[in-house]
Amino acid sequence: MPAIRLTIKRTKMIRKAVITAAGIGTRLFPMTKIIRKELMPVFDSEGNLKPLILANVEEAISAGIEQICIIIQEKERCLFENFFKNAVPVDVFNKLNKESQEYARHLETIGEALTFIPQTDQKGLAHALYTAKDWLNGEPFLLILGDHSFSSLTELTCAHQLIAEYEKTEQITIGREPTPLSEAYRFGCVGGEWEADRKLLVITLFYEKPDPDYVRQYLLVNGIGSDTVLTVFGQYILKPAIFDHIKRLSDENKCERGEIQLTTALDALSQSTPVKGLVMEGKKIDIGVPEGYEKAMMAAILRSREITNG
């Protein structure tokens, strides 16, 4: 009998993303007394003004993500649902120009892909991520820090770069960025050894907000420079194994500054599972601090001037 050719399409490796948006925002007080830091306005690469959370949702969608979970505070659910789930009132919609009307419809489409899960206790990034464990249902996923702004230096968005690299190796892959040593105290940092092509770093050590002496002793990476450290970019491709380590930290009450640190869980995971660091072709800005927000707005102004001047 003649054989029938069976073609099975490869399913997407990364279909889901988690975006954290439940932080208190103490470093931006008193602004955050009235507006969430994830709702603060930022400019995209085309000069459009939008809430930071929307920019990060679109960052995920640009990489082919189909479902997005946003970790929120329950008391602020209405803010996010009103923006993403509710249609613009008809009287307002009719006053928008054609382009804005199309974007309003686009927002409704985005809303269909979103799920909101509350973080009941403010116990840090790892704890926030753990609330999405059941929703992820055992799948690898993209994690985006919701108080960061990202800009790519290539045609691919930063999230797309990270997912493309993961699909080559199917190993946990974390975005990294060279950062001045003087700023190491603000970020999670890593040490490790380069693979042969020096594109990926095999991470052997994670450390949260180290001082310069610790960096010099343990975290310097060949070829980066003695005044530079590789820091967390704010985007990760993770697997469900991370949740075992987060649970252990929680059960043993291993907190730092009252929080369960994702960096600590990743350090434990890296002792038994390969974890790769991809130096991103792009820039991150931590919007959660005043100087970060100022930096983002100034960068947008400079981009606008460049566009205007041709």
C-alpha cells in the first residue's frame, strides 16, 4: 500500500510569558502614591507615548508569545482590567483619529491574551513568580520584569533575541548586559565562563547587588573588563525547575531584606542545571528608580530629535 506522508508541525517552545507588576514602588514615592510605576508613561521606538506595562506586553507579543500572565496587587486589578479588557467609551472612541481608533481595537485584542494573578504578600520577585506556577502548567516561559524598559539595537526585539537563542539549545537562557562596576549594587550579577564562540556565558555564580570588592573577587568575566560586570537584563527564559528552588527558599525562610530573591534561586539551580547568559543586543533601563526613569525619558527625547533631523 502507498505510504501517506505525515507532516507534524513543530509546536512553539515558548508560548507563555509572565510579567511582574506587583511591586510597591517605594523608590518612586510620592509618585507611586497615585500611579503604579508599571503604568507610568514611556516612549516606544516610534515616539508613541504609552504605559510601561503596555510596552512590555507588546515586547512579549513581538516574540511570538500567545498567553501572558501579569502579576498584580489584587486591589489594583481594576486599573489593569480597565486598560486592557474594557473598550474605550463610544463618545471617546468617536473623537479619536483613525489611527488611534485602530490602536484601541488592537488593545482589545491584546486583552484577550492576558490573565491577571494577584501576589497576596509582598515577598519579592521569586515569590511573585511562584504565584504563576499553576498557570504555567509545566511549560518553559519568558519572564519580563515589569518595571524595566527595553530597546533593541537590532531588527529583533530583545525578547525575540532571547527566545531565538533558547530554541537552539533548549537550555535556560538569561539576558545579560555589561554594566559599570559602580552600578553593580543595583542589580543581580553573574560570573562564569564563555562558550567557544563567546556568544553565550555558562553561568556558574549569581549574586544579588554585590559590592565592588565581591565583584572583583568572584564575578569578573574574561574579556569584559575589570571595571565592568554582567548584570541581569530583566528578561529570562526559565523552566519549571526554578519553582522547586523557590519553594525550598520559602520553606526554609531564606529571605534577604525580607524578600525571596530570584537570584538566589537561580544560583541554586545553576549548580545542577546548565544556565546560559546571552549578552543582549539592546539596552535595559530600570524605571523603578528616579534616575532610571529620567534616563529613559532623555533617551526618548534624543531619539525623537534624531528622527526629526533625518
